[in-house]
Amino acid sequence: MFTSILSSKKYWSSVCFIGFGFIIIFSVIEYFMQYSSSTWSIFIEERINHQQWIRYIISRIVGGLIYGMIMGYYFELRKRKSNR
């Protein structure tokens, strides 16, 4: 069942959708927790001007991909078990 789920196109589309949602929600929450009432200029100065933007983007993509794969697999497995 594991390989059939991983080879499914529907699984990978749900991974992308869930991962993208995770990236957006996590980034917004992190921004408001770290820079609560600050302006965008402090965020831009810390992330872009100090050359941390590459690490920032890569961490978001990897985190979103991992979260999307876990949750997508869970949802697909639950759906296939309920269809039996």
C-alpha cells in the first residue's frame, strides 16, 4: 500500500497543496511572533541584507515538503482504508 500511495498523482498534488499551506501559515505565525509590531524593514534587513534568505527559503520548502508528505500520506491511507 505504501508504494501505491507514493506513486499516486493525487498524493503528490495533496503534498504540494498541504505543504504550500503550511509554508504560508507557518511563515505568518513566525513573523508575528518574532516581529510582532515591527515593520517589514526589520524583517527584510535581517533576512535579506544579512544573506540569510537562502537558508530561510530552503527551510520553508523542506519543512513544507516534509509536513505535506506526512499529512498527505495520512489522508490517503485513511481514505483508502475507509473505501474497503
